[in-house]
Amino acid sequence: MIEPFQTTFAVPMTCEGCVKDISNSLSKIEGVNKVEANLKDQLVFIDGTASPSSIVSAIQDTGRDAILRGSGTSNSSAVCILETHSTTVPNKVRGLARMVEVSSNMTLVDLTINGLAPGRYWATVREAGDISQGAASTGGVWESVKATVLGSEQPPKEPRGVFGAVDVDKDGRGNVFLDRPLAVWEMIGRSMVVSKNKEGPFQREDADTLVGVIARSAGVWDNDKMVCSCSGKNVWQERQEQVARGMV
């Protein structure tokens, strides 16, 4: 059973009517237990087990945008921006995986894809974080080890690095909410691959194979800045750039 966790979103709100619209929309989502809004700081806090992607969609249904500002607590959240390394694709960002550790041995993964050919894809965490050659340089599936008993090879247990499948529709979109028995810190610095097969081999020029490095992400109370210190842009300017690049 998934334990409830908290997520926080930046949302443009001008009055209490905005707060009411957003709260009403979120209350219809299964897994949302509590909604709180801070009109002054333009933040919405949600407690429950609903996926961040479903929360963003519900807020967008009210005509407003939303940016995930954090989830879980310090050192318990991670993110992976998924890109194709094919040189024939101008818009390389095609997916995003958000991860939050909700208990000592359980992490939720909210995987969203935008722009792949229709079909079933596998999300796997790899042994290495080297994406210099795309998915081809990431190594094998994390913890993909075959057991040997009395000199006889036994069928391998599904490694923790196999996260699961996501189905992409005719419009190139897919979303899946997965849970895995692991801690976030174990994945930091490794890579994630989304491809039509689990093992490989992967080709750099395959436009439908995505790869990214898993990085620590801000917890709910760790990301209160409205302006990015590196670019000088506020979160909404950053958001516009992400949307233009295909970020979902």
C-alpha cells in the first residue's frame, strides 16, 4: 500500500476564486487527501497518493498552468529529463520521470512521455550514468545478476532496475505511475533508459530511445526561490522554454 506524501506546485493565482477552482478540480482526483493554497506565495500543497502528472493536468483543466516545485522531503526526491541522442531530431527532450521516496523501501515513479512513436516502451535504470553515447554507453540493467545454484544457472529474478512499461498512444503521449522497492539515494547518478526493449543493444541514432541521468530534486521545503540564480529567469519563463523544447 502506498503511503501518502506531499507535493507542492507553483500556480498563478489572483484571488480566492482561483483557489476555489483549483481545490474543486483537485478534489475530483483519486488519491488527493488534502489541498492547501498560499495565495501570496502562489503555491499549492497537496497531500495524498495522486501522481504529480495527474495533479498538473487537473490544475491545467482550470485554465492555469502548474510547475512541480518539490515532493517528499529532503534527499527523498529525484528527477530525470529524458532525451533522444539522435542527430536527426531537433526537439530532443521527450520525457520526464519524477521520483519520490514515500517510505524506507518504496519509491514512486511518475513517468511522462511526449513525442515517441506509438507502442510499448520499457523504463529501466542502468548501471552507469554515462550518456555520452546515448543509451549505448549506460551499461546493463541495474542489478541484473543471474544466480547460480550447484553449478546450474537459475532463471534470474527481475532486477530492481526494471521499472516497468509505458504505453505510448497514436499522439506520441504516454504516462505511467510505478512503484519500486528501493531508496532514491541508490539511483542518484545512474541513468534511465526508455526503449522498446529492456536489454539493448541500443543505437544512438534511434529517435525512439530516450536516456537521462537521475539527479536529486528539491523536496517540498527546499525550493522556495522564484528566480533561477543561473539564468536570472523566473519559473514561468523557464517553463515557457521547457514547453518550447517539448518538456512535459
